[in-house]
Amino acid sequence: MKKIIIKYYIAIALLSVLGLTGCGQEERFGQNPTDSVAPAPPTNISIENINGGAVISFTAPNDEDLLCVVASYMINGKERTVKASPYVNKLTVDGFGSENEFQVFLKSVDKSKNESNPVPVSIHPLMPPVKQIFETLDILDSFGGIKLSWHNTTGTNIIVEVSKKDGDEWVSVENFYSNSIDGQASIRGFEPVPVTFRFRIRDRWDNYSEFRVTDNLPLEEKQLDKSKFRTVSALPGDIPPLGSYTIDRIWDGRWGVSGTFWHGASNPNNMGRTATFDMGQKAKISRFKQYQRTDNAVWIYGHNNLKHYKIYGCDVLTPEMYAGGYTDPDNEAYILPTFEGWTEIMEVRCHKPSGESGVVTNEDKEYILAGDEHEVPIEAPAFRYVRILVLENWSGGTIAQMDEITFWGKIIE
């Protein structure tokens, strides 16, 4: 028995020693080298210069052990590499900040990590995206600030840097991150006094455009006084209210509370009909928020809340407008609206951050509870009377409802 115990402890000791020895060894990953023979370099190299880079085509060596073809090059003092598998015959190098000549080195690498001699390749990139985008940058005076727009045909990830002049210093205002082909951004919060702004485009490789400096005069923007809003006599095609849920509830300053919303009467042809009211003041509208009925969570992005609609405006309601309208060809009991004398201000689709699916995420809820906000096109005329053409609700039904609407802009009279 004693011998068995001694052998047991000897075995434990040996295992411990082996374990310690194993821990001291370097762990290997991937395939171990099988030879030291370098592959042949790529051949038949051709160049297609593109904005900020080049597409390099090649013939890879006929080597069963080939792992990849690698391009290496320098951008702003940092080495960059791009790899192509054995199954493709081209790769793209990008990130160059000028139209000068640059050297790219191609080499073949096999599975034993052997490398061919590098083949130097000269490229001449076309205008880099940061400069191309910068040339399209448009800056307009807007409500409470400025509005920017640009074209990014390559879909490059960029940053639009905006700063303002403060004495002798430039102070950062905001950076806009974008890869949209047609980019837009707005800066608000400024009083209607002159401001000097500075703009620059930057990309992820730290390439920069030049600076552009502009003097701007932000337009005055105020929230319209809802105490001046009024109902009007129904025009042909206007939706009658369901019971006491009349149109004036959308400017009572309350939303998310039971019973404070406008609700159209139920009928088979509500879509394609209208709601009309008087803001009591003529204004050039800059933006608005439309609040859904949310007193019950099940209504969020659902039920009769508006999904798709148009907004029309005019200065005065005329006898001709009250004489308009036409009989619905599908149901003679209903009158549909005409829009003579009205100007179409904009078409609106309610924004849902997560997309069109029926799932409502926390981000969706946070957004819609804060109000579905839309900017009015800067070229839209000033108006006093509002007409909303209902086109679609979130349930696909024929009834319309809205909890509140708030407008901002410049009061004309």
C-alpha cells in the first residue's frame, strides 16, 4: 500500500513538471511552415486610377501554396496594406490625398509566410473625394442658423467640420459624419445676427480639403403662438370629426394624454381627404413636429396615426375653395378635395428609426414621443392656412388621427 501511495505522488509531480514546461512554450497558431521557397511575384500588372486611389489588376503566380497578394503603400506617414485572395485578380488601394504620383509595392505571400520580391507600381490617383466633395459644398442661410448640402458620389466616409469665428479664435460648432451620396445637415440655435463660419472636409485617412469661410445671417425662428390657431368652416373633402375629437385638439398644447387628440370619423374613404385649419398668422415655416396619439403604447407607429400625408398652404380662403371638391367615383356619398388656390408645401412620411418592420424598438419610441420632426423646404412660400391631405395611416386602414402639431418659423404678419 505504501508503494502505491509513493507512486501516486511521483505521478502527480511528473504531471506538474510537464504542465509547467508546457506553459513556458510559445503557443502556435495557423499552419506551420512547410518550405522556405518564396513564390513568384505578381505579373501582368495594369492600373485604373480612381478618385483618391487606384484599382490594380494582376496575374497571381501559379502556386498551389499561394496565400494572398499584398499591396503596401504609405499615406500620411503610415503604412497601409491591402490583401487579395488567390481567387481574385485585382485589389483597390485608396486614401490618397492628392493627385500626385505614388508608389505601391505588390508581393505574393504563400502559406509558409514566404514573400516574393516586391514589385513597384506607380499610380496617379484622380481628385481625392475630400476635394471633390468640398467643391460641391453649398451653404445657405436658414432658420436659426445655416443649412449645408453636398454630393459624395463615391460614398466615402467623411467628416464635415464646422467652426465659427469668435474674436480672433475659431471655435468648433459641430462635426457631421456621413457617407450619404446626397448629404445634408443643419445648424441651429443662432440669433438673427451675422456669423462667420468656416468649413472643411476630412476623411478617415486624415486627408483634408481647403477651408471655406462664409458670412451668414441666420433667419429668425420662433415657435408659432398656438393661441392664435382657429378652426375654419369645413371645405369640400374635409374629414368630419369623430364625436368631440375635433381638429382644435391638435393645438391645445397637450399630447400623450387620453382624449386630447383629433380623430376623423370612420368611413371607407377617409384616405385622400383633408383636414384644414387657420394658424391665425402668416409665417414662413421652417420646421414642424407632429405628435402621434400615444396615450396607449399600442398606438405607437400603429392604429390610425398618420404615416404618409401632404401639407398645403395658402394666404386666404376664397369662395372658389368652398365651391370646390368632386364626388368620389367609388362612393357617391363622399366628396374628395380639390386644391385650386393651394400651394403644396411638402410631402411627409413619418420617420421610424428602425425601418418599416412591425417591430417598435426603444429608439422608435424615444423618437416618436419627442415628436416626428420635419424641415420645410427653404423655398416654400409663407402661408397662413394649413390643409393636410391624409394618404396613409400606420395600420393600413381608412381613419386618421393626430395628437398635436407644432410649427416654427418667421412671422410675416
